[in-house]
Amino acid sequence: LFSGPIHFIKGVVRIDGLPVEPLPEVAFAGRSNVGKSSLLNALTGRKALARTSNTPGRTRELNYFRVGDLLYIVDMPGYGYAKAPKSQVKGWNELIYAYLRGRPQLKRVFLLIDARHGIKNTDKDVLALMDEAAVSYQVVLTKIDKISAGQLKRVQSETAAYLAKHPAAHPDIIATSAQKRLGIDDLRAAIVELIAA
Ligand code: GDP
């Protein structure tokens, strides 16, 4: 899937700018600094992809990448940045909510959670948004190389317990480290399964 070409298509700032081609898509969301760029980089083997998304000015956009003729990967703007002005948070919410509501080809949102911190309050807000929009989502723990096996077990069970109360959440949690390349194949397999379905 990821051995072919991957192209940056566009950064979407308004809901009427979404690509119209009917490809399936998966989106990646998470707090700023969660390791989203690193994970996308490890997933696709493309440094350029992560670089594009972290370019100042592109960080408030839905960044669309096309994987061959099969799939769009949507890099969603990071949230929860402490110094972000309120107006920006509101803008994020409006675009994201409109996107989540009105995008039938969106197969799943992968919600990245730093394994050291677990689900934080801002993540809970985003989870609630996805529950309300009835969008399928799945938690991906990042940076698991930074914690012990025991800590990983604990955050996995705490996260699973939280997700059990959220019907739109996929029960399986994918544990990853971009740095140590752990769990990348699990993430790929989940995506392959989604576009085959
Ligand atoms: P983004 O803001 O979500 O795109 O996060 P980045 O991918 O830019 O990563 C934020 C910071 O976390 C950087 O300093 C990365 O080097 C670090 N980081 C990302 N992934 C990992 C990982 O798997 N393990 C470790 N130890 N650090 C990571």
C-alpha cells in the first residue's frame, strides 16, 4: 500500500475545499507534540509528508495526501497547544466538526495519545466530538519506547476502560513507537483492512 507514490494534494482550510474524488480516507488527530508527524513518517516511509504537515501555516489545515489511487491520508491539525488563542480553538472545532459530520468516505480517525500521559481532557473533548458525529475512531498510543512494559499495560487498560463507554470507539488500541518502529505494521494492517472493506 505504501510502497507506491504518495503526493501532497492540498491543505484544506474551509469545508468547501475538501477533495471531491471519492477515495476512502483515514485521518490522524492528536495533541500538538504527540508524535503525529513522526508516526506518519514511519507509516509511509516519507519524510516529506511529515515535513509538509509541520510547515508553519500548514498546521491549521486538513492536509491531504494521496496514496496511489487507493486512499487519502488526512493529517488533522494538532490541538491542545496551550498558547493557542481561543479564536483558533473555535476555528479548529468548527472546521473539524463540519469535516467529521459531512465526510462519508472517512473510514476512521486514528486518535494519537502519548503513552506517557494517557487520555487528557482536551482529548476527551475531541472524543466527544467524534462520538457526536458518529465517526469511527481508534486510539493509537505513541512513544511507547519511553515507558516500561508495566506502565504500558496500565495505560492500555485505563484507555480501554475509558473507550468502553464510547460506542464509536474501536476497542483495539494500537501501541506504537515511531522511533523504535514498534506497532507500525499493526497500524498499516488496520488501514489495509479498512480500505479492503
Ligand atoms: P507532532 O507535533 O505530533 O507532529 O509530533 P512530532 O512527530 O513532531 O514529535 C514531537 C516530539 O516527540 C519530537 O521531539 C519527536 O522526536 C518526539 N517523538 C516522536 N515520536 C517519538 C517516539 O516514538 N519515541 C520517542 N522517544 N520520541 C518521539
